[in-house]
Amino acid sequence: MLSNELTKLLKIDYPIIQAPMAGGVTSAELVAAVSNAGGLGMIGAGYLSPEQLRAEIHHVRGLTKRKFGVNLFVPSEYSVDEQKINQSKAYLRPMEQELGIEDHAPDLSNYLQDVETFQEMVEIMLEEHIPVCSFTFGIPSKKIRTKLKENASIIMGTATTVQEAILNQEAGMDAVVVQGSEAGGHRGTFAGDARHSLIGLMSLIPQTADQISIPIIAAGGIMDARGLLAAQCLGAQGVQMGTAFLVCKESGANPLHKNAILEAAEDQVVLTKAFSGKMAQGINNRFIEKLQHVEAELPDYPLQNDLTKAIRKAAAASENREYISLWSGQSPRLAKGQTVNELIRNIISEIEKAKIGI
């Protein structure tokens, strides 16, 4: 149960992967701690520059000799709608004034997830011989997939529907993370409308397992041994956990974010496009409520993400959690402020007890 096709593929002790949460949450300390405890730590490189990615890889290597991985966002098309950009600025200006942010003009001409930067990040993964490379928001080109495999990297994709999982298998991915609607943060939908991909994990796993043969990694609302065992019973080989690791001591998440999750109930978790222009799940706050009725008028990701950056930064600096993105899955009541080692050891202990019927 703890040793299976996935653990052998990834060369890890336990079928537990730390979700590659971008934006500073997946600190080198968190990634290394997960790998040192027998799972697979993952660097969330979605918002890093190539230079930052290389530095983070070296930092993690200084903290662990175990395997770890890197996750990249596959560049996606977006439209630049000047009317929506100006409308969003108008909606955001009162909040900026409330936070003491001077009138400014965000630079919307350069994005970290553009094609050229993505290629640079892939080259770094090749040069650094990253053992596990995962991708979100799409499937990388055949050329990139071939290069990584020739470099002895395991490649994993992300899917929010059975069809997306099938596309990952057809592309030759070694494993796929199936992300249920319970998952926190941004969802990895890439082959359809995000609102049509809100499929619960209990439904998504077995339907996917009946259609593909590569290992399935379940993600969304999994916080403990019960979630891991349930996912395996439904056809998954392992789990990817985000929120459970986000609140751990080693996580780089803002303490405001951690405390918000530890204090939240399941009915406070909502879907929103307000912060980034892409559907994401987190704890409701004033920012989300102010923009919930005008989401259709907001620009696409990553434009809206750039427009709200100053607000999120100022709110974090002033310890005001009403204006920061508090990404969370749907199981916040199960979150515990503990170390990574304690989290993983508790999961393994509970599974061992279940095996002997205690």
C-alpha cells in the first residue's frame, strides 16, 4: 500500500507528494523537509525567474540528498482587453487608497510565464538534471517532453477531467495528477471551461482509472491518512497535498495565510477569479466579496494577477488578511500547525494501524 508503482517510479518511500504551490509557499525548507521525510518535495516555480529557479534548486540541494521535483506553468493564451484592464483599475483604486498605495501604472508588458522564459526554465531543469518535472495549465511540447525523458527525468501532468488525463497519457506523461474540485488555489484546467471541470475527487479518480494506465496521483482536499487510503481504494497510486503542507512550520506561506486556514470552516472556502483572473479556491474575504459580482468584467490571467499585486503586497505588509489571496482546499478543519515530519509520520502511523485492524 505504501510501496507501489508510483513510489518505485519516483524512488520515494511513501506515495505522498507536496503540491508545488507557487508564490513563495514552497520554500526550500518545505521542499527538503518533505523529501527528507520520505515523500516528494516540489518547487513551485510558476512565478520565479530563471535565475531564482536555479538558486532555489541549489538551496534545496543544500538541505537534502533525496529526490525532489520542479513544477512549471505551461504558457497559455490570453487576450489583452484594454477596456477590462481599465475597468479593473477603477474597481481596485478604492482598495489601493485604503491601503495607502500611491497611484501607479502596473507594467503589463512582461510576464514570467511567457514562452521564452518557459523555455529558459526548461533548460535549467535539463542542466540541473531535475529528476521529476511536473506541469500545470497544459502539456509541454513534444520536443520538451522528449528532451526531459532523454535526460532521465520523470514527467508528470495535471488534469481536472478524465479527458485531460487521457491527453496526458497520449502525450507520454509518466504520471498524472488528477485535481478534484476540492483543491485549493488555481486549478489546472487546460482543455475546456474551468466551470465545467469542477468534478469532485471521489467521482474523478475511478472514472479516470478506468480510462488510463499511467499512475494517478489524487489531489484536492486530502489532509490525512483517511484521504490517502480513500484515494488508493478509488484507483489512485498516491496523493498530492497542498493545504496540509501550506500550514506546516517549514512552509513559506504568510502567517496570516496559515492562521486563516487554521481558523476556517469548510463553508468559508469559495471559488474566485478576483485576484488573478483565473479561477482559484480560497478563504472568503473582503476583496473577494467586493469583486464577486464583476468577475466577468475583469481581465484574463495573468493581467488581473499583475493588477492586484500591489494590493496583495501592501495588505501582507500591514497584516491585513482581507486583501490577500488565502488559497485553501475544502478541508480546512483538518489542517494542523505541525512540522512536515509530524504530518507524514502521523499519516504513516494511521495507515499502519489500519493494516492491522486497530
